[in-house]
Amino acid sequence: MTLHTPRVRRALFALACCLVLGAGTTPALAAAPSCNDENNLLPVEEAFVLDAQAAPAGGIALRWKIAPGCYLYRHQLKVQADAGFAAQPLQIPPGKPHQDEYFGRVETYRDALTVILPGQARAAATTLKVRYQGCADAGICYPPQTRSVTVALAGGAPAEEPVVAFGNKAARSTGVPLVGGLLGTQDAGLVDAAPLPPEQAFGFEAIVGDGNTLLLRFTPARGYYLYRDKTSFKLDAAAAKAGIAFGRPKWPQGTAHRDEHFGNVIVFFDQIDVPLPLLRARTDATKLTLTATFQGCQTDGICYPPMTRAVTLDLPAGTATSTADTAAISTPPGPGIDATPNAQLSGETASPATTAAPGAATSAASASSASVAPNVPRGANLNLFSALLLALLGGLVLNLMPCVLPVLSLKALSLAGNGEDPARARKHALWYTGGVVLSFVLLGGLALALRQAGLALGWGFQLQQPLVVALLALLMFGLGLSMSGVWHVGGRWTGMGHALTTKSGPMGDFFTGVLAVVVATPCTAPFMGAALAWAFTAPAIVALLVFVVLGLGLALPFLLIGFIPALAHRLPRPGAWMETFKQALAFPLYLTAAWLAWVLTRQRGADAIGWWLFAAVLLAFAAWAWTRARSTGHRWATVAAVLAGVALIWPLRVIHTMPRPSTTATLAAPSEGITPVPFSEQRLADLRGAGRVVFVNMTADWCVTCKANERAVFRTDSFRDAMASANAVYMVGDWTDVDPALTAFLQRYKAVGVPLYVVFPRNGGEGRVLPVVLTGDSVREALAEAAR
């Protein structure tokens, strides 16, 4: 079922509450269903009454009587005739223009609609297959409907009335196949009833069999069915601490069904019992809470959003599982984490003891979209050697990323000005490498420690903190002022000072390496994502080794220059040109500072940039006064520099305490004709339920790789055409600031950060993860495959 937000949650909650409260009311006393009553929605057959008969002027006329408060979509109308009628293109009158949340610019019809199917009769009667879809103003859209209609044609025996195949005795006696319901096993009278509350439509029980087995019982009401592969289970933190995880659920044989929402699926119309084995590391009796998430539909009626039920169980003592099985039991999640690592998915595709990353809750919405990502080329099949090789290559490629270029310019200037012996060149290279490697280890160790503590963080997480962004922007601005000659601290810092050819020192090289790592975090280079994904799941010592090799890859070009004299000799010789070159390199640093200030604006609004500009002025004054004091010896200048430096704390403190903007900024369209949709699990589930292809772009304003992909691919005419051809929705998740929902989605696809691109097909299959660095051909091919 397609659900329209933002009213959908309120509508569904009110509908469920009213139906539950009125469960004991007799039908005679219940309020009449209506398209305008969000608490008592009309059955689809009463909302859209279909009639078809031969038209006097030839052809076939199809008429819909549309209930007040409901409307039909023009683009969802399709009619197909059998061999008894040679049909021509359907003649549909213009509808009322409507900007739809899911389908974009469409036309709709209210009250009544008549369409003509022109053609020539070849027999006395024909059976039409009619497909249509509509919505109610109450905030709920019906799933696409398919009906079979038999029409008597001119010259044939007149029919008393058109026969519409919808769960009635006439349809069942003629054997007309019913789409979307398999009604032959159901009580036909129930499909016309108002939808039941979720608790009455789908019963759920969890029964303790013994210490190693649970029995899960699902009971759909008559006229309802349950999806097998849209069901998931999880245990609470107490079960994880007790060393308990899931085995493979033993599903009974279901009914193969071609579903309008998810394609070929397995469904259950009757009560089923599902034995669920438990893997146990310890045998003690314990109490645990099992949460089941599942989804089902009313036969040829509405489909329910994913439902979640929690059951508390007293588990008796059991037997310990074999070592091979208990290896799959995850460590307990951190304090305060609702999610558990024991998320066992339904269906035959789930493997024993499938685990999800800590902190990634199996939400109702995510269960209806994509709970796992088997098509994930992010470290799933790596070993230590391949992970280290990818880390080395990723670090090497990182030198070419635009976010690292300003800092590498500093190092290049230092190397060009040295003109010294090989021993000193090696010393400079080693100090720079030490700064790079140590920074990578510290940054990686911090990320691993925070993840172990239950905080779901990835590569680049520090740039989600406005204070870090502000400080980094000030650092870039201060370095730019130094290279422009406004200030300097002597020559032993970055290789620049009074004499560029003689004043480079170890601390300058080391600091340049640290700075290179800090500004490299907005970038995710090719090869790097898979190595980091593997590292975040490996033991801590092994993971840190990956970060060491990643640092070696970033430092490798300067190591080669330092240890291979022939390469050092190819660098340009010192000269007067270096002063001009030094001043020119200040401008990439200014641009980097401006970009980071813009990111700060996106995180905390326009006031944040005002406070940052104030801090930048204080920094410039402090730098000028300090240099003045160094050159003249005036104490007033020293005092002024110190006071200005201390005053910097004030605007930075204000920035740190500023709340997030109350309203979300409007998403920018990548190109004309594409309307971006903000990411949410519920909206993704709704779009997939409507049979739409969805292109999910997880991005951030501080992610340089993301912005490069947007400019190179998303802003092109070919991308727009590919999206239009696939009838795809462009969904954007903005990870610029901390967002637990987006973090959970990234974890589900084993992404260590952004960018992450996932293309979800229209048939309800798993999403396809695209490479970190995109090409137009790869995107077009993925969209074309998803639209099949």
C-alpha cells in the first residue's frame, strides 16, 4: 500500500484506535465507511465502482463511479482485451492536474470517469483485464487493482450485466483468475468488509518450547494474508548478554503469489507455526524479550504498514550450542542501545544466526524495504591481506582527492625549497609519514572505541560536529594568512618562514602529515571503503593495522621522493619563483576555509557563519599582533595577540552550543526535472510498495567525493533521462549532521560513511549498491536493470 505522509501516521493511528474501540459494535450501529473518514475507510470496491459495456458508437465504454473524497490516477489506467476484441489505444479524457508526492506531476479524476476502448469485435463477448489505482483524501492510497470484466459485444448474446471478478460467487464459479488475492481459499463476503485493526487482522504469539526452541504462531484473519519474506525477529540486550542468538526459522510451505507490491512472493492465508531454534553460549534460565516485525494485506483490499509486536518470555535452562554455531553470537550492544545484534530475517535467504551491526534497529519501515544487503561490495569477502592491499591503494589514491590538495601543496613547497642532502630528505619524509600514520591510528582508534561503546559512527564522523568544522575552517584560514605573508611563527613549523630554503623542521613535517589526515576525512577514495568496512568488523589490533597501512599509502609519494634521490632531483630548483608560488597556494586554503564555513552554515544556520566570521577576524588580528610583537618587541602587541586568542573561545563556544535549525533546508534538485525526496525508512517502504524504482543517495555537504559525483553524474542530461525512463524517485539522505536513522541505513549496507548509493528495483528485490566513485554508464545500467 502506498502511504502518503506527513498525515499517514496520524491517520493510521486514529484508524487503528477507532476500530479497536469499536470492535464490539454491531455493523448496524457502526458509522458508514467513507473516503473522507480516516477512521472508517471504504473498501476498494465501494470507493471505485467499475462498470463496462459495449458503446453505442462501437468500442467498449468503461465507467468508474468514484466515491466522494476518493480519486483515480490517469497514468495507472490500463485495459487489455482478449482475442475476442481487436483493441485500439485507450481514449482517456484529460484529468485534473495534481502534484503527487510519489508520482510527481499527474492527472486525477473525481466523482466519475468514462474511458473508451475503441476496436472491432471478433466474438460475441470479450474479457477485459482492467488495472487502476486510486487514493483517499483521508491519507491512504489503495494498492493497484486488477479486475477481469466480461462484456457482451454487438451481435452476440446480450449479457444481463457485466461480470466483475471480485471475490463473488459468480467470479469463482467461472474460474476467472483473481489478481492480488488468491480468493479461492477465502470467504468471499469478507473482502468487502472494512479493514480490521492490525491486532485483529494478524495475531502473533511466541511460545517457549524448551530452552533451545521457540514456537512463533501467526494467525491471519479470514480474508487476509501474511508475507513470509517481510518478517524479521530480534532479541533484546538481555538475550545478547546471556549469549543467545537465533538459528534459522523453520517456515512451513507457503503459497506462491504474484504480488502487486513485491513481485513473486510467498504468502500465508491460514495460521502457521514457525519453530525458531536458539543458539546458546550459556545454559542458565533467563528472561528475554522477542520483537517480531511483519507485514500483510487484506485480500484485494488495503495493505498494512509493517507491524511490530514484542513478547516477554521466561526461557528455561537449555543446552549449550556447538562452538561453530556460537561463533555467530554477537557481543552485547553498548549501554542504552535498543537494537540488538540478533536480527534474524525471514525466508529461505536468511542464513543461520544472521547478525546486524550494533545500533542498527530493525524498524518496521526498514523491514518492508531492505533489511539486508547481500549485494554489497564493501569488505564482505576480504581477508587480512586483501584488506591491507586495498588500504594501501586507497591511501595512495587519496593523494589525488581535492580535499587533500591544499595540504599537499604545503608539503610540495617545503620539498621544492629544501635542496639538501639525501639524509635530510629521508628525515623529512619519515617525520611526515609519522604524522600521517599516527593521525590515522588515533582517528581510527577513536572511531573503533566509539563504535564499541554503542555509537554508530563512520569515516568522517568528526565533521558532523560543528565545533570541529569551525576549528578546521579557522585553521585553513590561518594557514592561508601565513602563506600570504600576514604572519609567521619562525621557520620550524610548515617549512615556510624567513628563508624557505633552510627553515623546514621535523615538527613542520609532522604537523603537515597530521593536517593531511584531518582534511582527508571528507574524502572516500576508491578501494578505501571496502578496507574500512572490513576493519570496522575485525578485532581492534587488526583494524588498527589497516589504518596504519592506509596512512602509509597516503604518505607513499613523499616516502619515495625522500628515499629515491633520482625522484628528488626531478623537483624544481629553489629560486625567486617560490615566493610567488607560496602566495598562490594560499588561495586553495582560503577556498577550503570558505567551503567548511558553508558546511557550518548547513549544520547550524546563518547565525553560525556570523559567529565564525567574528572568530576569523579575531584570529587574523591575533596573528598580525603576534608577528608585530616578534618583529618589534612591543609588549602591547603580545598582550593584544594573547587577548585576541583567548577571545576566540567565546564565538566558538556559541557555535558549539547552537541548536540544529528547526526546519530542514530544501533539497537542491540535481538537474531540471528531478525532484529530490528526503530519506526516511517509512517513505522508502511506501515508494517500494507503490512499485517505484528508488535511487537512494546518502551524502553530506562536507563529503567532497559526494559533491564530485553530483557534478559529474547527477547534473547531467543522461542521468535525468535514465531516471525518467525508469520512472525512478531520487531520494536523498543528508548526513551532514548526526542522524541516527541515516546511520542505521549506512550500517545495514556495511558502509563506513558517505557516499552510499543504493538503487532499489521496482519488483521488490534487494537494493544494488553502486561504487563510491560513480560513472554515468554504471548509473544508467543500474537504473535500467532496476526498471525491468
